[in-house]
Amino acid sequence: MVGIFSMPYLTFIPKLYQALKPGFIWRLSADASKPTIYLTFDDGPIPAVTPWVLEQLDAYQAKASFFCIGDNVQKHPEVFQAVLAAGHTVGNHTFHHLKGTQHSLEDYLANVELCAKQVASQAFRPPYGRIQKKQARALSRACYNIIMWDSLAADWDANRSGQQCFESIRKHAGPGSIVVFHDSIKAWPRLKEALPLCLEYYSKLGYRFEALKLQNSSAAE
């Protein structure tokens, strides 16, 4: 994931920018009496990583959401089924991890629908956070919820440590935040440190970890 700004990426999305994109879901409403955080994992399922993520979540009775690449689901159906069996929710992340800004509307939608044959979900997250306005409108008309985030671990970045990834989340994520990790080989060296730190930290603060459960959205503006 590269982010949606001219900078390489930001580990948080400013509220002003969120307000300018009302058709996307950046965070959920917060209840101060029952603080909740929404952990999400992109790019799986991967046999060498996803089962470990499930173990970490189970240790904290945490539920999360996995935005899956259709090709990975097709290659590793048993890992995908383990995610579902553990009570987590899943979302569409295209079949081939396409960057929307580099593909036509027709090709992009076809790839989303190819993934939908593997992942039955109306939740969609654009790979790299990059999507054209016309693509977003078409997906919203097809009743997809376009799920973004307000806190990014940037765990794919080999120039960061796992501790730095955790600190990015700790600094920016609060009640209602949608946090992005990656259950991928590329992210693994940092994920294996950052995820346990995140689970422990927010558990001690009294947070609940819940999966995204969303109704169909209206068309993006």
C-alpha cells in the first residue's frame, strides 16, 4: 500500500481529507464507554503468516477483518476458511491487487468481480488506497462499501522496525479507528513485532477488537 497522497505514504489520514471523501468509510462512530478498535489485514491469505495472525487474535479474543486478494484465496482456500471459521469478516481486495489509477474502469471492475467469486463480501478496499472516482462510484452503485482507514502500520516498509509500526498506530488510533496491517510475506518481519504490541497495548486500555460489520452503502460522491 502506497497511500493516497503525493507523499510516499502517511501513517494516518487527516480528518479534513476524510471529510472531503464522504463516500468512503475511514473510521466508525466511537462510544467512549466501550472503546473499540477495528484491526484489518490486507493481501492474504498466506499460509506462512495468516495462521499466526489468527493465533494472536485468538489470544486476545479479538475479531478483525481480512481484505483478501482473490488469487491468494484461490491458491490457499484452507487458510481462507480458517479465517471465516474463527469468526472474522472478509473483504474484497481485487483478484490481482490492482492499483486503480493504472487500470481502466472495465478492467478494474472485472478484477473486483473475479475476486468476488472467491470472497463473498460487499466490503471492498482498493489496493494501495488508489482508486479513480469513476471506479468508486461504480463499486458503490454495485452496493460495495469502500473501506479505507485512519491509521496505517506501514508494516510493508523494510526501512521501518516493528516498534515504529506500532508507535504509528499508538500515536494515531483511538476509539472507532480502522487500522491497517498486512498478513503478507513482505510485512512479516515487522508484523510479528507490531501486532502483539498493538493487541497488548489496547487491551490494557480496555479496548475491544471487533470485525467490521457494515450495511450496503450509497453511491460515492
